[in-house]
Amino acid sequence: MITQTAATWQTPAQIETLPLNEERSWKQELSGAITRADELLSLLDLADSPLARSVTAMPDFPLRVPLPYVQRMEKGNPDDPLLRQVLPVSQELVVAPGFNSDPLEEAQYNPVPGIVHKYSGRVLLITSPACAVHCRYCFRRHFPYEDNTLGKSQWQQALDYIAGNSSIREVILSGGDPLAANDNHLHWLVDQLAAIKHVQRLRVHTRFPVVIPSRIDADCLAWLTATRLTTVVVLHINHANEIDDDVAAMIQRLRGSGITVLNQAVLLKDVNDEVQTLTALSERLFENGVLPYYLHLLDPVSGASHFDIANPQAMALYRDLQAQLPGYLVPRLVRDTPGAAAKTLAF
Ligand code: SF4
């Protein structure tokens, strides 16, 4: 596996042919995201590579990747770990035993539209069905977002559900990606949550600012900080190459505003399944003040079996990681198990 750092990739010569993104707002970056595989491969000098022949259109979960993320990929490298996370390839058509469209059986924890209530004390609020990037291994790639995209009365129903359950101390804004919603709406939503006395913590699970760092701007920081709720942002970064200078600056904006920043990653074959790669990720996160929180084993969602790593191999890798790093830099290796009272420690 290639383990070059983002810093060594981003030489001017390498990025000069990519469109500039420095002056673009996050909304412009979002609307300008690449949605055609031929365009992506051409930008990366891979249009004529064998990889181009394995690309497969997946109309239900099409390619989507913003340019700031593409710019961290290595040109000419068909095995680039960032490219592998976003390019739809023919392996997604494989029907693998045990892989299905709802691996976490979330449908049975969906008491009202927009709410996933699996664990005691906290609920997920599906804040936006959209994402800035389509990660090919996403366990919600088949989620029925059309049934969970809330109209005005359904927002009230979701808020009423939270208000009516005094055991709920924490609300997790999820999706899709919650930061795909606009800031006015998010500000209103957080105000509504803060008005519910038993809610104490707000958690935001997001990959959006990892792929478009300008998403964390003054408007976003305004609603993140103007609340009595204790706020935690959990980023989703799988590889050290995803952290370039713009991502580092984005993290500093969050941390400088007093927000706790954690990271969760997914263990993915041929992306981050080597001990050096995971070590580099933890160290790069910590350099930027982010604690590695979770390392998830892949959820068996159909279309993603080519990212799967056998359990014994995952355990061996984790043991190696423990031998390389101090305990506080070793994320917890976890598995989401349908019906379990919490995430299950896999080790
Ligand atoms: S950003 Fe998160 S929810 Fe969206 S596709 Fe990627 S993993 Fe799935």
C-alpha cells in the first residue's frame, strides 16, 4: 500500500493542472464536486489505465467527490487510498454472503421519521440525507432517506420524541452528513434541542469538512458555539493523506472555538490495512489535536465486500498497532452489532 503523506503529494507541479479551489465557498465546492468517473480519472492521469475499465456506473449511489479531496490524491496511482474510497468499481456488483442493504438493522430502531434510537441515553437525528462525498463502503448507502427526509411537521415530531424521553442526554446529528444542511437550519435545530432541558450534549458526526474544509466557516462556528450544549465534533478520516494543510486549519478552527474534536475511521482493505498506515493516521491526528476514537470494522453492506478484512487479520493488525503506539493513540476497535446495547469492542 502507498503510504505517502499529503504534504509530499501537494507539490505545485502536481496540482497545477487541477482547478483552483482556494477562493471557492463550501457551497461552490459542493456544487462543483466531480460526478463523472472519466473526469476524475482524467484529472489523475489514469484515463488510460486498467482501472478505467473496472469503473461501473452505480446509479443508486453514484460517484461524488469534491475537488479539495481529489487534490490530495496521487496522480498516476491507481492504488491511491483516497481514490479507492470513492471510485465505483465492478467489485461492487459482487453478491457476497452476509452482506445486505441494512447491515445494522436500523429500520427496527426508527421510532419516528428522522430518529434512530438504538442505544440508551442518546439518539441519532438524521439531519440531512445528503453527503459531500459518496464513500463506497458506507453502511447507509441503501438507507431509505426518502422516508427520513423531514418536512416541517416531522421535525416537530422528531423533537417531540426527544423531549418526551428524559433518558436522552445526547443528540447525535447524523445523516447522510449533517453539515450538508444549511447553517440557518442547523442553528434553528440546535436551539430547539437546547430548549429540551434533559439534553446535555450535541455530537456532530461529519465527513463534510474533511472533503471540503471551508465548510467550517464563521456561520458554522456560530451555531456550534452559541449553545449551552457541550459540543463534540467527530470527524471521519481513514488515512493520514486526507489531512492536508487546509484540513489541519479546519481542525484548528474547531478546536480554537473550544469544541472537542475526535475521529472515527473504518478499517478498509487496501486503504488503511497496514500497521504503518494506521500508525501514521493516529500520529497525524494527534499532531492536529484530534484523538483517535473508534476504528470500525466494516459493516457488511452490499456492494462493499471488497473492503472487508477477515477477523483474524484485523485482530493481528490491531495487536501490531497496540505495540507501536501509546494507548491514548490507539482507537477502540469496534463493531456495530444489531441488537447490542452499545458498540461491541472487537478486541
Ligand atoms: S460521508 Fe458518511 S454517510 Fe456520507 S457516504 Fe461517506 S460514510 Fe456514508
